[in-house]
Amino acid sequence: MLTSSAAGVYVICPTPFESDGRLDTASTDRMVEAFLKAGATGLTILGIMGEAPKLTAEEALAFARQVIATVAGRVPVIVGVSAPGFAAMSALSSKVMDAGAAGVMIAPPSTLKADDQIVNYYADAVEAIGSDVPFVIQDYPLTTNVVMTPKVVMRIIEQNPSCVMLKHEDWPGLDKITTLRRASDAGQARRVSILCGNGGLFLPFEMERGADGAMTGYAYPEMLVGVVNLIKEGKRKEAHDLFDRHLPLVRYETQPGVGLAVRKYVLKQRGIIGSDTLRKPGPKLSPETIADIDWLMERIERS
């Protein structure tokens, strides 16, 4: 089971598709093994970058079961279960936990505006999935349009013992990490794991503010692992040097709309997945964009 001591790099997995849009089971196995070889301490599936809304309920469950079976207990697997209604969230949570998932991740719906609405939503979500299921708060206001202040996050944590992690993707958000860590260090809030997203765009600084690691995707996850480990070893310069070498591609991948297409293209070029297909609707990379990416990859691998 997922606990509040989770740390390291939980790689966000894209969902591999065949060129005709079917789930690519062979690429799924290969991707899982590649991410584990890169040093992942956990995997997260069916998130925003996993194209979860484009999957049928049956496909989502089949993909989750395959990843969990391929991991075979080597690292924890977190499954995104965000849904418009609690019935679907409850059903998927129950099935993936029975399959061996370590916990689930829940993002708030965009309809929530007031602090009490957000806190009450998570209380209702816990009632739906069961208080024995460890869960992750996904704090990604750039996508959800739901702004959670540190006080709101702390209220959710305190009212729900099964909350064990915050996936921090606020931007700018470094001071939020500092505020939460100061509160837990002072005994004003229960300490939970903080893993950071946003494509790793601020990872070295997030680690220095007290994050426990990353929960994000990047086509070279070994960089994320390297940065996290180097910061933990006190090797700040080496961590930033490694990060800076990858920063142009990280930035290119972080572009809204096209980011997942870029990531899948690089993963295909690296031999990790067989096709860079996105489920429709989705962007297609232009020849000029592909040329940019090829050049960025060549720079990284030459270095």
C-alpha cells in the first residue's frame, strides 16, 4: 500500500496505442520495463497525460491490470481514478485495488470554486472509494482551474487519514511546498509525501524546497531519477548541471496541447513504445516540429 513516506520518481506512464488506435500491449510491457530500468520507484497510470478520458472503462481497467501485473510488486502503482461522478470513481478504484494497485489519484472537478467545496469534495470521494484506500491529491490548477491554497490542502490531509500524498503541480508553486513543509515540521499539519509534476520543469528547486521526488512524465526518466538522487546526496551543482542539459527538451515537452505528442515521439525513437499514436482528437507533429525534436535528442545523447 502507498504510504506517506513515498519518495523518488513515480513516472507518469502514457498509454501506448497501435497505429490504428488499439491498446498496444507489447509496448506497454516494454515501457514498464524501461521505466523500471531507468530507476523509477513507482509508476502512475491513467492520469491526464495517460489519455484516460479517451479510454473506455473496459480499456482503462485492462491497461491498469496489465501494468500492475507486469510490475509484479516491484514498485507501487498509482492509478488515476478521477471521474465526473463518484460511481465510476468507486468502481474503478475497487477493481484496481483488487488487482494490486498501491493507491489512487484524484483530481478535483473544475466546478469547485470555494474552499469548503473542495474540502467537502474530497470527503465525498473518500466515502466513495473507501477510507482504507490510500489516495493522492492531484493539485494541478493549470488544467483543473481549481486553486487549492496550502490551508485547503492541509484541511484535506487532516480530515482524511487515507490521504498519503500531494501531487504538486501548481505554477508558480515553490512557496506552496515551503509553506506545507514548514507546517508539518512545526507539527501544525500531518506530513505526507509531496511529489511534483509539471513535466519536471522546476524539479531541482522543488526538491530543495522539501519535495520528496517527482511524479511526472519525461521521455528520459533517468534524468528525473538522477536529479532527485543527486539533490538527496547534497550534490546541488551536479543535479542542476544534469537538469540543465535536458531543460530544452523538458521545456519543449511542456508545451500545452502538443506536449504528449512530443513525449510519445521521443519514446518511440528510443524504442520504448512502438508507435507515437495519440487517440483522436489529438495533435499531429509537423515535419518542422519533428526536426526540432530530433535536434534536441541529438544534443542530449551527444552530451
